Amino acid sequence: MLAYDIPGYSPDQIIEYKQTVDSGGSPVGLDLHVFYPEGHQPTDSRPAIVFFFGGGWVSGSASHFHPQCEYLASRGMVAISAEYRVSSIHGTTPEECVRDGKSAIRFVRENAAALGVDPNRIVAAGGSAGGHVAAATGTLTAYDEPTENLAVSSKPNAMVLFNPVYDNGPGGYKHTEVQAYWEDFSPMNNIDATTPPAVVFLGTNDSLIPVATAETFQSLMQAEGIRSDLHLYQDEPHSFFNFDVPGDSSGPFYGYQATVFQMDEFLVSLGYLSDPHGTSEDVTDWVAIFGDAGFSGGSGSTASPVTTDADADAIAANFTPVSLADGQFIRLTGSVTFDAPLTARNFRIGLFDGDDPVVAGDGTGYVGIWSEAPSTSPASILAGDGTGSSHPFETASGTVLASVPAASATVPAGTPVDFSLMIARNGANLDIITRFTDGASYDQEQNLLNQPVANYDFDSVALLMTGNLNATEGSFSNVRVTSGDMLPSGEAVGGPDPTGRVITYVDAVEGAAGNTFATGGTPVDTSWINSDGGTGTDEDQWRVRTGVEGNGDTIFQAIHNLGDGDDMPELTTRITGLSDGAYDIWAFYWDQIDSDTQNWVVSTGLASGSLGSFSSPDEPAVAGATSDGVYNASTLSFTTSVQTVAGGGLRNLFGVYLGKVAVTGGAGVVEVFIDNLPGGGSSNRTWYDGVGYARANDYADWIGDYDVGGEDGFEDDPDGDGNASGLENFLGTPPDVSGPTGFEVMSAGGPNFVFSHPENPTPADDLIAAYQWSTDLGTFHEDGATDGSGTTVSFSRATDTPVPGTTTVTATASGPSIPDRLFVRLRVVAGP
């Protein structure tokens, strides 16, 4: 699993929980990124959750789970994302990952009073290798740090595990790496009666964690009498749960909202969160809409539906219309009871966009989504248009989304069956979760993500009875509709543009009146253009494809047949009319990612003859190409409408971020250079469409996003916390909310002074930041400078390479004598 850095979510506090060392013995400070509920006080006693990032015990960032933290903080928990040691940074082994995880849980419990946390309601959570760390805290008896207060337990009270690698035994995840100690290290092999309850989220197409492994974990937990909920997501891969998977064409929060919703339900069931989430409305006033059913009244009413083998009866009720925007959900819950056993396809429950009010009729005019009821044979969730069928809602123009598992047990007569149907908007698609359970032997769940179903304005509930229920009486109870938001508060739906810019697109146009020509040539020279319109095989010329669905109706194509040496010229596309300033630059090309028989690539850059070769993130390996810096254009923001997805062979538009350029002296020109990938093959293609630019990040743009009452200067301090806004920008702290800088002294002694602070991964381009040092607080010196006594102080890193989250810096003194005291500061000033 990749280690994803998720920008845009700032913790309320950074707290060091552990001082340790790396493999070389150098000091390492580990932090907790803490998100507090609004109005939280240290005197509170709230439940807490501690997340551990994924990355194979090799890499990762605590920002990975920042979106989930912000969401849960908005729901009332103290939500924490923990740093821990990984091999790529600290040279450590997986054992140290577990030691740090246990230390983090112990620290939260030991400091519960100061954090405003209930020490008996602490959850460990994580994904992939972080899921292993979380599961290890709940199962393993080894790996506690002997220097800590072992009277304080490191075992959480519950576990939330996203595709966890919790089987490290023979055949399990990285067994060869841990085989010397796997029996003490594998969570699945250390379950006992003290293991806390767990919920597990797993895609059925996970390449690392087989479904059978998850089912074995489930069985072992249940054999000990411990609750263990397993949620499977049809056809989903490893890491599907992330908020923003880089390069994922499925969407910016594909899989996130469904897993967060079911995590929310698990925590509600434990009493850690309040219920309901969202705004609820009771569903009442049921009426028959076709057939002979005679349900009357609202929740709790009974009726004796009369059905035949060929027909169906349906009843429905209205509620306040709900229109789903991105990241919003609607959920239907309730119970239904019949006085006959449910042994066949007896009923379905659904949400619909229908006539208002619901009236008796044949169901014509309703569109919506059904959930399958208890069944002894596989069935389907359907969307239909409600016309032309004896079962109007069931079959008319129905779109089969997926098979629902068959019922494993008959529901006895008189048993309430709880039903739940959640639908959430994910871009143009919907996530659908359905569950039926009698609380005993019957429990049926289906999770479908990213389904291409229309976005309805839901305003109706309907119950359809499709089996033979002659003389059977049924009743409802507690039928409610709830709607709300699934995204963290304050974040733009779909996530920000990867570089935080709004791009001006410039179409590449050939010829004397255009902006694109062979590098070194002139616009009037068109010898580089294939004159046959795209049917020839001359590899010395580019094919200018017209009449296709590109931006501006023109695409430049190169096919690598290599028949005559592949000598296609490098192209130049010129951007003109720019005012002086710094600009971010992109190049755009099309890629048929739905068909990997062809590798669609581009070589591009800001310097002629020195180009980087790029392929889309979902392509198989292409020699010499990288997907770093490549974004699906559908996730970017543009000043005007840009075609990003098309039919035929175009599929998806990708943007390659090329870097920053400075325009000075009124020149107003930036040139982008394009070529095909050298030495490709007959299946490799380049379909180049155009370029783009955006003004680089500056302080004025950043401060404009905050309510500072006109105090928008670099040295202003609108929140009165003693930190000028320029400094707040570099630290990534809000200029309109008073709070500490986050600077912490990690250690001091001898020649080294170690400190940490939060850092904005994209500070304003027009600021200059530097670490400085002093021995007397009178005169400050730059990094590497020597004072009059011969003392030199050097810093372990420079400020011109910002990183997200928290950074740790070591100031090292050298010279004839080490000063008794050393002061350091971060100086931020307005740049050119």
C-alpha cells in the first residue's frame, strides 16, 4: 500500500509522545497529531481514537488519516493520528512499529485527564501495515517498552481496521521478514478472551489480504466470544478506503465515505458516538400505490397484504425531498415483521424519486434504488423507472448493479427484520450499502461503491411484496430517513486541486496562426505535420488529428511503429500574454486507461532537449516513464470548461505538472516542449492536447481565504496570538484562530539542540524563511555562520524544502568551545 499524504487538514495540537532513537542511535521524537471536537475542554471525558498510517512498515505520513480524524472530531471524539518509526526514514524493523504503536496508546491513556479523554474508551485504528500496528496493540503481549509505566495498559478498548495485514504467519504478509519472531508478532495468532471488539473493512479484490484471511480472523474472534464485524466491498482493491488516492480515476473520495459511515455506525453501537448522524425524519402515512395492499397509518401500523404468484403489492410514504450533493448521504432504516416465515423473495425496501404526494396507482413515474430483502436465492439490487411491468418498481428498465448474497437462514414468523439502505453521492456515481438482519442467525450485507446510477432527488420510501403472502399480516416500526454529510467539515468536496491552483488551459494549435511548431523551426513551417490526416505511418511527422473529442478539436498524435527510425521532431507550444510573476505550468495528454493494450505516454518539459517521460498512474510499466506529477484532469480546477473525459479512444485527460517559471521584464512568454517517448513500440502512443498555467502560490491569495478583518499584512497578527501571519503561513497554522506555534524543544545538551514545529507543505512563494541562531538573544546568525568566538551552528535541514505535518530540526554547534546556551528561531520575511 502506498503512503498517502493528505493535505488540507491541520491538527489542533501536535504532542510529542515518545523520545526514542533510530537504527544508528540518533534521537527521534514521535508526535501525535490531535484533532479536538469543537468546544473541547481538558475537563471533558470523551472517547478517543488513535490512527496508524499504512506504508508496509517502510514509509508513510501521519497526515494519511487526517480526514478521518477531522470527521470524527466533528462527531465528538478526540481523534489522533500517530507518527511511528519506519525503515525508510529510521532504518528500523517492524518490531519498532509495534513498540511505537503500544507507546502511543499508553501515552493517551496515561495522559487522559490532560487530553480530556475517557481512558476506558480508546480505539486503535489503522490501514494496511498501520492496521497491523493497531491490531497488534489489541492482541500482542510482547513489545511493550520496559522504560514506560507498564501499570498503564497499552491495549485499546476497540479496534477499527482498514485492510489490515494482521496475518504474519506462514503464507501471510511479509512472513519472511518477520519469521524469526512471527508467533509473537502476528495479531491473528494471538487472539484471546481479552482482545477488544473490532470492525474490519476489506475489498474482495485486495491483492494482499485474502477474504479467507479476514473470515478466519472473524471466526477466531467469535470463538472467543468477541464481537468482530467484517464489511466486504465488492471488487475493491487494497487501500480503496483512502480519502484521496493519487491518480485514482474512480474519484477523490472513492471508498472513503462508505467505510467512514460504517465506522461511524460501529462507534455508535459501542456508545462512543451519538446517534443519529445527520438530520432524521420519521416516515409516516403509508398508502397503497398499486395492488391490493392496505397498509394505513404510519410506523407501527399493520396490514394484511393480498398477493398472487404473478403480482405484487406496494405501499409508499413521502418525506421531505433530499437532493444529494457530492459527499452527502441519505439513509433509510427501520424494521418490518410478518406473521409468516420469510423463506423466499418476499419484500424489498427502497428509496425513490416519485410523484408528490404518493397516490394510488401503478407506480408509474417512480425511479429509485431497491435493496433486496431476505432471500433464499441470489437476487439483485435494481434501479428502475417504474413503468410497463406487473412489478413496476422491480423490473422495468432495471439496471442490475450486483448480485446480493443468498440468505443463509429462514427468518422465523414474528421476527423483526431490521433494514438499512444508505446511498451516498460520489461525483457522478453513488455508493450503496444495504443490510438486513434479524439480530440472530440472519445477517445479509452488500457494499457497492462507485455505481453509475443517476442522482435522484429522493422523496419517497416504498415497500414491495413479491412473494406469496396471502393472509400474512405485516407491520413496520421505527422507519426513519436520515441525511447528512460524509466529508470532513471545511474541505472542498472532491478535494483540492493537487497544487492548489486554478489552471488556465491553452489549446495547442499548429500552423502560422497557432502556437505550436517544431522546436527550432518557425510557425509557418508545417513539414512536421502528416498531411494524410492520420492514416499514414511516417514516423518523421506528427499526425494532427481533427474532428475528435479533444479540447479545441485538435490532438497531436505519435504512434511508435519504428518503421523508419522514429525521428519525430520535438514540438514547442508557446504561452503568451503573461504578466510578470511566477507561474505553475502543466502539459496535457489523453490516455486510454480502460485498455492497457496500448501505453499512452508523453515526454515533456520546460527545457528543450531535456524532457521527462510520463505515463498515467494506471498504466503498466513503460520504460523510462513515471507517473509522479501526473493528475487526472477531472480532479483539477480550470478557469473555463475543459473536456476531461471523452469516448472512443480518448478516455481520460491527464495533466503533467512541469514546475514553476518566472516571467520578468514584460516578456510574457513561457514555452513548453513536447516529444513522443523515444524507443517505444507499436503499442505506445502520444496524444498531446495542450498546456496550462496558473499564478504561483502567494501570500495574498492565502490570507484572502481567512476572515482577518482587514488585517491582511505580512506582519499583522489578527488573532492576537503573537505570531505574525507570515509566520502562520509557513507553519500552516490559521491566522484567524489564536493558538500556539507548535514549536517544541525535543532535546538539548552537548553540541545538539533538537526542536520541532508544524510546517505548511506549500508555503507562499513570496516569503523567505530561515533558521537562525544566537548565544545572547542580541545577534542572530544564519545557518552555517561563525560568530566572533569561533562558534559555528549548522541546521540539519533548510526551510526551502517544506514537508507536510511536523518537521524535526537539529542545530549542531561546533568550534573551540560549545556554548552554554543556544537560542534558535524561525525567521519569516516577505520575499521579492
